[in-house]
Amino acid sequence: MDQIVAELRRAGSAVENDGLSVYGMTSVLKSAMSDRNRLEAALTGGIGALDRVAERVPDGQLTAGLSCATWLSQHCQMSSSAAHAQVRLARQLPFLPDTARAFERGEISPQHASVVARSVELVARGEGDQGEAEARLLEEARVRDPRDLFRWGLSLVHELAPREMEAEEDQRVERRFLNIREAFDGGYDIEGYLDPERGARLKTAINGVLGPRRKDDKRRPSQRRADGLDEVAGQVLDSGRLPVRGGQRPHLTITASLETLRGDPGAPAALLDWGFPLSGRALRRIAGDAEITPILVSAKGDPLHVGRRYRTATPKMRRALAERDRRCVWPGCDRPPEWSQGDHELPWARGGETEVESMRLLCVPHHRKLDRGWRLERLADGRRVVHPPRPPEPVSGPAIHDPPPRAG
């Protein structure tokens, strides 16, 4: 082991000093990787021996009453999942002599060996030809990485033991879960697992609403996916196809005073879903495509009168906008009407009319630009021109380091 470490260090120094070619370094790394596989095989053999001896001793005396995997996790600083995977592989290899020999020679990695063992186990469980499965998997293991081998192995399981392939699919479906927790700051933490079919469906929907990445898009990929998920949710809510709950379709509820909507100084914050505060700016952004229910309240806050709801764009108006604009009207954008929303040219909060002549289609990303100070102007000939945010005006008056004016 000391010789391998020393050789790797010499090779690394030689590459940095142009004394060794990339091809030469690749050869050194391949040799070292093979030696590491051999060491992993020996470690797995040792773990298997410990596991067999511990099983023969009553009451778990050799491992302090713990399973071999739990004992390894605690005493060898291994994660619980890694320890269980090591013990599982050690128990499987005695029944896979060809895989064990390839592992001992360093030809395959422990990840490859685990994939082969798992796939062969499925084939054997489904009464398929275990020997054929092992031979074919080992042949593919020499040219595929473990992830690709796992997928190829599933296809082999379907070929030799199709019912086990179906059982595996059922298990992945049973694993599905989604947790959405409100964080202390009012945001939401999302955690989950989706089976391949549900995951692919969600990924396709998000990629569909995002479209190709634009050159001026500065968002991180994770931010784009979050925005895509929000856009998918927004389109579903806007479609009106969700089932009625409590006499109305699912929607966000934001409570705010007229002063907050107008942006008057000293106005209170709006409340999202009856609780979390939102700024007046966020309120006006959301109100641009929302239904408003005016409520007259007394000085004590008791409702006195509830007016009727006003929607920014009726379904007929949406169809008219789609027929007229055909896409998001932002110059250069080709997002279709179903990915866009009806936007007031003069903001609704400032008296904009809810009529086709005073509205336009804008996709969500470009609608957000308007909230950041961009302007979209319609010229007399119908063309639209984009104006970036105006730079802040210089502060007038004396600089802070200037001496104060003298009296008299």
C-alpha cells in the first residue's frame, strides 16, 4: 500500500511538472484503481468471515449483541447504509464464484460487484438462469460504469425473470413520498422520492415550461427548476380544472388593505394564506393576475359588506388574447399562450382596465422582469420595445465629506 501511495504521488508531481503525459497518468490511475478493487475485495472477504463467525456465536457475543453491519458502522466509522451494503455483498459473493474472482483480481469495483449480485439475485428469485445472468453481467461490467450496468441489469432481469422486474417497479412506487414543510422564515423545505415514471413526468413538465436556457438567463439550474415547478403549479391553478374544495377551487388567499395595494406610506403588510406577511410589492405583483374580493370592515375589523369578485381576464378574454398575440409578446420570446398570462399594460392597481385592448400575453419569466424595473412599450405601429431598468438618479446636494456651509 505504501508503494502504491508513493507511486501515485510521484506520478502526480510528474504530471504537474510536465514530466508525465496525460496518457501515462491515466495508466498509473488505472493500475491504482485495480489495486484498490483488490483491497476492497479483501476487505469484503474479511467482513464476510466476521459475519459468519458472529452468526455462529450465541447472543451476538463477538459483536456486543449487535448485528455485524451495526457493529461495523459503530466501530469502523462507516455509515449505516455502507455497512449493510458491505455485509450484504459479503454474504452474496460465495454464491457467485466468477464475480468473486473478478473482484479479487481487481477487474471490477465493489459497486460493480454489488450490481451483479443484486441483479443475479432477482433472476434467481424469479427462477431464471442464474449462471447465464452472472456471465452476461460480468461481461458488461468490464465496459459499463455501475449506474449504466444497473440499468442494463434491469433489462436482463426483464428478459430472464419478468415478474421480478414488475415487483421491483412496485417497490419503487411504494417508496414514493413528498414532504413539504414550512420553514421558520416562511419559505418551504421540500424533500421526496419519486419512482421513475412519476419522476420523469415531473421532470418533463418542468423542462417543458422552462424551454431552452437563454443567454441572458443568470439563474442557477436549481433556481430554474424551482421556477419551473412554480410555473407548472401556476398553470394548473389557472386552468380551473382542479376539483372544488369547500365550495371553491383551490387558490391562494392574500388579505390586504386598500392602502397596502396602493403602496401608501405606513400601510400594513399583506397576509398570505391568513398568516405570513407579504410586502406591498409582492401583493401588487400577485394582484396583477388575481381575483379580488372587496370587503368593507368596521373600525374593529368586523366585516360589514363583501363585494363581488373581479377576475383580470375571463376565459373568453384569454382566448382572444391567445388569438391576437399568439405567444408571449416580449420581443424575441416564443413561449406559447398556454405558458403565458394576461398582463395589464397599465397595472391594475393603478387603474388598468380589464379588457383585451389594454392587456397582453407575457410568460412568467418576462412578467417578473417588469417587477424588477423593466418596461415594455407598445409603439404606434403595434411593435413592442423593451427598456431596461433606469439607473438610480445621482444624489443631489453636498457630499457627506464636504464641510458644512458657514453661517452668515
